[in-house]
Amino acid sequence: MLRYVAHRLLASIPVLFLVTLISFSLMQLVPGDPAILIAGLQATPEEVERVRQQLGLDQPFHVQLISWYAHLLRGDLGSSLLLGRDVLDIILERLPVSFSIALYALLLTVGVGLVAGILAALRQNSWIDQLVMTVALLGVSLPNFWLALMFIVLFAVQLGWLPSGGYVDFRDDFWGWLRATTLPAVSLAMLQMGLLARITRSTMLEVLRQDYIRTARAKGLPQHLVVGKHALKNVMIPVVTVLGIVLSLLLSGSVVIETIFSIPGIGSLVGSAILRRDYPVIQGGLLFVATMLLLLNLVVDLIYAWLDPRIRYGHGE
Amino acid sequence: MSARERDPILSVRGLTTELRTESSRFHAVDAVSFDLFPGEVLGIVGESGCGKSMTALSILGLVPRPPGRIVAGEVWFEGRDLVRASERELQRVRGAKIAMIFQEPMSSLNPVFTIGEQIAETLRHHERLGRRAARERAVELLAKVGIPSPAERLDSYPHELSGGMRQRVMIAIALACNPKVLLADEPTTALDVTIQAQILDLLQRLQAELGMAVVIITHDLGIVAEFAHRVLVMYAGRVIEEGAVEAIFESPAHPYTRGLLASLPDLEGEIGRLSAIPGSVPQMGALGPGCRFAPRCGLVEPACLAADPPLARTGARAVACRRAALAAAPRERVA
């Protein structure tokens, strides 16, 4: 198992290299110049050129790239072109924000999506089933930015129950954090909740038809053990498989959602950095997000092996 | 059988289970009645789809719903009608007093739990044993069903075991709480021939040892001849003949039973073509008013198509055929 983990971690290095290479190249292709933004629109071409030299943006592409990698090896992600601050500091500062919202959304996804899917399967074709499947279909089909705006209109503007944006640190004020993050987390989780509810329902229906469920009933086990133990562990196998997809959706969705709710997280950081062509921040942010995704997928695969004894990693390598 | 002198342990009366499909609904089990006596082995034989498995599932209230539903009848066990018992009462009977094993050992065990857990679970649930005590009993049970080095096997997962071993585990689960009745639904059908014999020997040995009553459901008359004391022959959801094994094998009364026996390969006689019953099992959704076997019967006469003959009982024998007397004549006369 340890060997497998080490192997996976080593294999993620080329992936991260490719991610940064592609993002670096893409930003070079996109028109726009951070030097103009920094120097100001009234600046003369000479002033802009001076700024460009200061930032090292006059260097050829490969020189910039190699210099970035050289710094990275020393653990230096560079500093923001516009804020002048260390990129790693900015990311670490915003990490708890994004992470706490993502965790909230993940809990909602698994809690609500899984339970709703199981209920729908157990009461197949009932009104509960119809309701769950309708809401799930809406969640999967409606774009999250539109949902977020509608939530703001309804819950913040009309009803005034929850704030329309902003962020409160959970270490300062947990209830404030919960109020501030509920709308973003729900908007972020809607798609995944729908996805998970649908997958859970169809898997549960499939599992409940299996012979081993009949065996569990023939043993005289009560319904809660038949479903909550014998069926659930089997249902979790495909569910955990889609958790990998769910996590990537959470990360990509956070760019839009954090921007809409003006939350100072990694998503809005990378989003605004792209608009301002703040190359070091974009690179650092993407590298960070990609690393998180790779690690989380590794965790998912390990859970997968724990759930299904027929899967064993680390043999025959 | 001396067992007959006592009261039956399980008494099925007029059990009728309806199956609904999108296009039709029919009685997969149609007014089935029989008694099972303590220590007795009762064979239920018939072709696939004749309702024999559905009968066993109906007894334990395990008919998948939808599409199935018990619409009539009684199943008397220990002074209680299981058809009218609550789900909680049924749960106390299942696995503890009436246990069941199935045809598919490959898929009947849960793939994500160890076999030790799957055996011990029943004991913890029904007998309120602690974790360690249940584990110890599980080892004993595995030894009892002939699994080598049972203590090590306890932590194996089903996929690490062969089909025969898995069926042994299923038997261990079924026997965990010393049930009074074992319903064995085609327990050897999915296994290799050599393994079939081993499993059958095991069941026979355990039956004798524990003195439990067994209902063995099979399409294999060889198993019935070897294992059962009494036979119930089912056709299209109905019991069409009943009697002691020797009597049925010596003088089958129903043309269908005769056909079944005639289709057995005869190892001692000359080698020729196997005789088969012409036609196939009728579409259950589209049954006429007459005898269900009439379309395939060589002895059919117009009256057979008018009404379905009732199961007529004479002593220990019962048969549902208007022409039973004729059919009882020497075998050669049946096509």
C-alpha cells in the first residue's frame, strides 16, 4: 500500500509539470499585457516598456518559463505582479476560505445527495422519488451561477435571511461563517447533489435486486441492516468513484461562485488574476489546485480499495 | 415414515402467489398445500418456472414486491400463520427457525464483507452473541461444513473462495442458529458435478445429524431419489402429484411425472435417444380453463380441456389428473 502511494505521488509530478506548462503557454497566447495595467492607460510606451523590463516580461518565453521552474524548485512561487506580495502567502491566506466552503459543499453533497438517492430508491415511484429526481434533474441542468443569483435574489434580497456576499472567518465567528457560506456552498453543491442523488438511486435499485440482499433478508436481518449495511457498502463503491469527479467540479465551480459572492478564496483569486494577467498568481494558483485534485483523487482511490476487497493496489507492480 | 405420526412442523395451505408483469398477471404459485414433518426431507420437483422457488420464497415472505404478492393461503409454523405475520415476526423466524440456501453461491454472498462477518452476523442478531463468541461459533460452523483451516478462512472474502466453498459457507450461515426447517432452493444446480455430490452428501449428513426438516427444491430427480423421503411434483404453479419417493418412482400416476421419469437417462439399459416431454412449459399469463399439462399430454381427451382437475388424495398419494388410472399403467404406453 505504501509503495502504491509513493508510486502515485511520483507519477503526479509529470502531471503537475504539464499543467503548469500548458497554463503558462496559454497565458502567452491570450492578448493583454499586465505592464499596461500596472503603468496605467495614460502611460507612455517608454514607461510601459520600463515596467515590462522590471517585471522580466521582456524576456523570451522559454527564459521566463525556465526561471519560473527554477524558482519553484526552491519553493518560491514568485510574487504577484499587481499586489507585489508573495504568491504563496496569498494562497495560504485564502486557502482556509476556499477549503472551508468546499468542505461544506462536499458535506452537503454527500449528506443530502446520498440520503436523497437512497430514499428515492427505497420508495421507488413514490412522490418522494419523483420529488428527488425532479430536484436532482434541476440541480444537474441549471447553471450554478444562475442558481447563485436566484438564491441571492430570494434569500438575501427578498427574504433577507442570509447575506448576499462576503466572508466571515470561522475562527472568529462560526455562526457568521455559516450564514456567509451557506448560499455559496448550496449553489456550489447543487450540481453535485443532483449528480450524486441520481447515481445513488440507480445504484441502490441495482444493488437491492442482488442475490446477496435476498440472503441478508433470508437471514432475518431487519431492514436497517439490510439497507444500511449490506446494500450501502456496495452502493458506496460507484458513489466513491464519482466523488473524484465531484471534487473537480467543486474546484472549478468555486471560481464563479466565489466571484459572485465576493468571497476572498482561491477561486476568485485565480479568476481575477486571469483578468489582470497576473501570471505568477495564475501559475501558483493552478499549480496549487492541480496538486489538491491529485491528492484528493489518491484519497478517493484508497477509500475505494478499502470499500471493495476485490481491489488491491500495490500487487504486481 | 415414522415422522408422519407426529404433527407437521410446517403446514402450507392453499398458498397462492401472484406475479404481475406489465402485460399480464398470473399465479406463479397456485393453491399449493403440503405438510412438512419434523426430520423429514421433502423434495419439490418441476421444470424451471413451475413455481417451486417462488413457493419457498413465499413461505418466508421473501417474494420480491413488486412484482410478487401472496394473495391467498396460510403457512402454519409453530402455531402462527406466517402469511399474516408482521415483518418483525417474520424476521425472528427467518434465519433462526427457518433458514434458506439458494441456487447461486457465486452471488448469494455479499462481496464486500468477510465470510466470518456474514456468518457471525446472524448469530449476533438472533442469539445476541458478543463479537468474540459469534466468531468462535463461526469457526465451528465452518469446520462443520467441511471447510479446511476454518480459523484462517474466516477473514476471507467470497471472491477468494470457489463455488463449492461458497455454498458451504451459505450452508454454515443457514445452520448458524440450528433452524428447525431448511429450505434448499436448487443448492447444487450451479456447481460442478463432483462438487454437487459433495454438497449433497454434506446436506444429507447435516440433516441426519441435526434432525432438521428439509425442503429440497430441484429439477434433478436423482437428487430426490437419493435424498428425499417424500416428493411434491409441481407443474405451472400447481402441485400435480405427491407421494413417497419409492411410490412415485415405481408407479408415477401423473403423465407429467411419468414423462419426467422417462426423460432420465437409463444407465443400465440400452443406449438410445433420451425421451423428452414434447412442447414446453405454458405461458403462465395465458392459461386455459383445462388441465395445465393438457397441451403436452399424450393421454389428453376433450374433458381434460374443460376443467383443471383437483388434487385427489388417496392415503399418502395424491394426483391431479383425470386419466391418472390410465397413466398408472406400464410406462411404455406413454409417448
